Amino acid sequence: MVAELTVIKNHAKGKKHKSFFETATVNQPSVSSFLQKKQSKSSDSVSVAEIKLSAFLVEHNIAFNVMDHLTDLLKDILSDPNTAKELQLKRTKATAIVKNVIGSSFKEELAQNLKDTKFSVLCDESTDVGSIKSSCVVVRFYDKDAGAVKCKFWELYDVYNSKDPENTKEGATGKNLFEGLMKTFNQYDIPAINMIGFGSDGCNVMMGAHNSVASRFREQCPGIFVMKCVCHSAHLCASEACKALPRRCEDLAREIFNHFKCSSKRQSELVQFQEFLNLKPHKILHPSQTRWLSLVAVVIRLLEQWEALKMYFTDIWFSEKVVSAELIFHDLHNPFIKSYYLFLEWILPKFTSFNTYFQSDKTVITVLHEKLCMLYRELLLSFMEREYIIKTDLETVDPFRQDKYLRDSELYLGLGVRKELDKLNPNENKSNLNEFYKRCRDFLVIACAEIKKRYDFKDSVISKLCCLTPENAVSNSFRKSTPSLYSLIVELPLIVSPDNCSLIQKIDDQWRMLPALKDRLHIDDILSVDKFWVKVLQSGDNFLELANFALCAVSLPHSNAECERVFSKINLFKTKTRNSLNTQTVNGALLASECIKSQESCVMFTPSKDMLRRLKNSSQLYDNVA
């Protein structure tokens, strides 16, 4: 049968079709009937339940995406109809369960793990919406249950305690912060000898040479690895370099945003110009107060909408004669202002991509040295002679050596800058052109100088950790340059004691023999460093000591991003409408969240026997509930 209308009409005229139609007793159901759900006896109760749950979200201002889990969760926990009848859960009990059941049970389990393994400590402090200054402690270690190196929230405690007025008066000193941090571990009898690394931002109270948290760690745990957060450092390098550029670049971004932010009329007028130029109707982004490293998106958006903005402010200036619009108008028609933005569009993503990579929760410390060298070398090659950079060790390169600078016309500032400057007449714009080249070169020089000041390219640990990447670990050719791990082992005395010569020898022997496992490990299928060493640990061969050393070494800190994530969570927990939550409750909620995350989601979460025991013990359940 051919799918044509004529064929269908002829078929309807046929004797067979007519006889079947006349004898048929049941009418064919309509298509819409297949799209309607069968009505069951309980359909009204189900509909009422769905409506009431939706009303619950609205009354308590709960995000709609909660329903993605809530429906499945209710089906799981209310499979027995008697459960709903006997359920007794209000605000006080829910708070107690979060703090003293889920949170406390997880904390005990985590503490037990830290007693038996080496770990690094990450620390940071912040002030929340309730003006309470708190310190966050995160631990990083090899988690045997997860089979990977993990960062886990450990404790949130108040920096200023009203019950201790002397310390409060003294302030957030290195002494107080260190004592508060160590107190969180001493409460659970976790030995300080297990702490192999400490990481934080670079503020003086944390990382100063004297009377800081880091200096006290060095006194109490000799040989501990101390690392400033590389993400904070990269941000500071870029921020310092941006001071070489005209202040007008930043002011322009803020003035354009302020012009549109409170006026729906102006935003609608801008959309008309965007549509005329076939541009996407994107809004102007808000410039953050944390300077240029966070303004990459703002710079890219302004350049994307540059022509639409020029047309808009031209119209506004000539029609309304607004002074602020006149300043913006002149800047948008200034080719050098646009060139600065094009330069930033090229240079800032190099810092942000570096930061994004090392803010990952994956194990990436083994490539930190390589990535820093690549960033530093790329910046140097933009304004210095290539032969000098290639033939000189990076640690001895002097960014201030002017005799090795490239001429202005040879500077590499990105293709966007080159195209924009090619439109100009060099003779008419000579002074402005020289100023532009000078400022861009100063940016690059300062950025390189800041990187060199903050990172030691001869670092005895970071520069050697590259040997633990899967590619190098199983490579025979790599053994020519690194036949032994001894130089790395002696730099980490808290992982392997220098006096334990037999253990060091075992690790070194296993390192030399590891390439024999190459065919069996299938490193092409392994995505991360820690997963590789877990596979070595589980290989069944005699590589136990080497794998344990490597897993401890890759647990060393490099970024403080995990602490920043905790503070982001705190801002979600403790809002303007929930500012009365005390630190103990927030701490319990963070621990409970960490516990649930380890089991994927609340739907998959299964309470342990210890949690059930704590829930049934009223003295433990309602201990310190507020």
C-alpha cells in the first residue's frame, strides 16, 4: 500500500472494507484516548498530595529542584504505610538528627580514619552574614573506602568565643588560630605526627615567617610541607599586574553596568541596537570588587557588545546630553581603550584557566610545577627575546633585564590587539601608541616578577612530584633522569622517616621495578594520579610501600579551593532569613552534607547502625541542641 491520499480513498470504496465496517461492533478508540492516564480509585488522593507538596514549596520558599529528589525519597521511606502514621519529626528533632546523629556519626568515622592515615590540613577564615567570624578546617587524605584522594570537611569553629574573653580581646592572631585548629583534632585524639601538610591563603597571620599558623606547624611538626594556595597567588599576580593599566579601563566597565542596572527602559533600548546588529541580547555583567581576575567575563561581554554600546551611547549623548554618557561615549570611540580590553581578553584567561584547573577536586598537584612553568614561560616570551628564554633556566631569568626586551612592534599582545592597531595611523598616534606598548609591557613584567616572587622554581618537593604521574611512573626512559625516588623521599620526612633506611630502600626498589607493570596497569584507561596508585596498590605484587608513599605524597595541599566551597555552602545555609543559626548547627549541617555526598544523594543515603543507635539514645540525640 502506497501512502497516498488517492490510494486511501480507493481502499475505503472497496467491498472488503465496507463489509468489515458494517459488521464491526466496537468503535476504534481515538488517538487522544491513548494519551490519557487511566483514572484509579486513588487518583484524587495522589493529585491532592502533589498539589499540597507544591504548596509546601511555595509557603516555605524552597527551590523547585528539591522535587527531583523529594518524590523518590518519599517513595523510598514511605513504602510501609505505618511509617507515615508513626513519623514524629519537627524542627527541634530534625536539628538534633542533623547535628548529633548524621554529623556526629560521620565525624567519628572520619576521626577514626585520620588516626590511621597521613593527611594534610587546609584552613581558612571568613565572616558570615551574621557577622560571625569562623574558621574552616578541611582534611585531605587517601580514603580507602572511596579508593581515591579526597578533601573532606572537618570542623567549623568560632574565631571569637564569648566564653573566652581574653582570647577574644587578643584577636585572630596566629597563636589563637593555631590553638583553635589543633583543639579540633585533640578532642578526637588524632596524633599530630599524622599531619604531613598545611595549606592556606598567603595572608601573614597564616603564612608569615614568624608568629603565624604555618610557623607554629613547623615547630610542632618538623618537616611538615607548607604551601600557599596557588589560586590565591595567581589572582594576586594578575591583580598587581593590572595596576599598570589605565584606571579608566576598570571605571568604564563599572560605569556602563551602573548605567543599565536599575533601568528596565535603558536595557530594552539597548536590546533594539543589539537586534539591529544581529547580536545576542546579552545583559551587561556586574564587575566584581575583586579586580580584574574575576572580570574576564565582563571584558569579554563588553567586547562582544562594543558596537551596540557605541550606537546606544551615541544616541543617548546627542539626545539627552547626559555627562556620564558623554564620558562613556568618548571611551567607546577611543581605539586604545578597546585595545586594552582586547589585551585583557587575551591575557587574563591564562590566569583564570590556571586557577580553574587547580581549583578542581581532582589530584593535580603532580603537574603544578609544569603548569606554572608553562604560564611563566608564555608570559616571558611575549616581551623578551626567545633565545634568552629558551637557553636560560627559568629560575635565573630576570624579567627586569631590559636589554633582552623585544621592541614595541615585536611585542605579542594577542591577535585582537594587532588587528585593532593595524587600523591606526602610527604617525598620528605615536605618543598614545608608545604609552599603550609601555603599559602592556609593564603588565607582563610585573606579572612575571610576581610569579617569581611567589613560587620557587627550584622547590624541592613540587618540582619532583611530576615523577608520580602515571606516564612517568611506568616509563623506562624517565628512569634515566630519575632512577631513584630518594631525593623526594628525604624531603617528606613525615611520610617516611629518614632513619627508616629499610623502608626507603623498599620504596626505591619498587620504584625501579614499577615499569614492569606497565602492560598490566593500562594507564591509558586511568584518568587520575590517585586512581593509578590505587591500582598499583591493588595489583597484588610487592608494591605496597611505594603505592602508600605515593598516595600520601599526592595528598599534599596545593589549593585552598575546598575551604572556599565550604564558605559558599555556609552562605546557602545561613541567609538573611536564617541568620540566627549558630555555628554548631551550621557545623552539623556541613558534616551531614559531607556524609550524604559520600553516598551520592539523599535518595541513595543509608543510615548506619551507629546513626540508628544515636537516634534511639535521647541523651545523645538532644545533646547541645540550639
